Amino acid sequence: MAKDNLTMVDVTNVLRGGVVDPAEFESGSWRYRVRTARIAVIVALRSETELRVVTAWRMSP
């Protein structure tokens, strides 16, 4: 996130309006890629009400 100058507001906006790709099992947890045309975010669900942002990056133009 820091490398691409992304904030939690950017991540929240992607989670609200992005497309969710099928889950992938990696490092002991299911991870989901949520993406818009400009930003991708990888999250892992910790419980029914909590998630962890694994990484996020800005897409190349």
C-alpha cells in the first residue's frame, strides 16, 4: 500500500465497489482479490465480521 501511496480510504472504496475474484487458498487461509480498474486488494477473512488486508497495489495504466 505504501509503495503505491494507497490509503485505507482507497482500500475501503475498492471493497465497496470492486469485483471479487474466486478465492485462492494460500498460507493457510482463503484469500480474495477485489479489484477495480485502477486498484487491486487482497484480503483474508478472519471471521464473519472481520477481514485482514494482505496487500494492495495500484494497477499499471
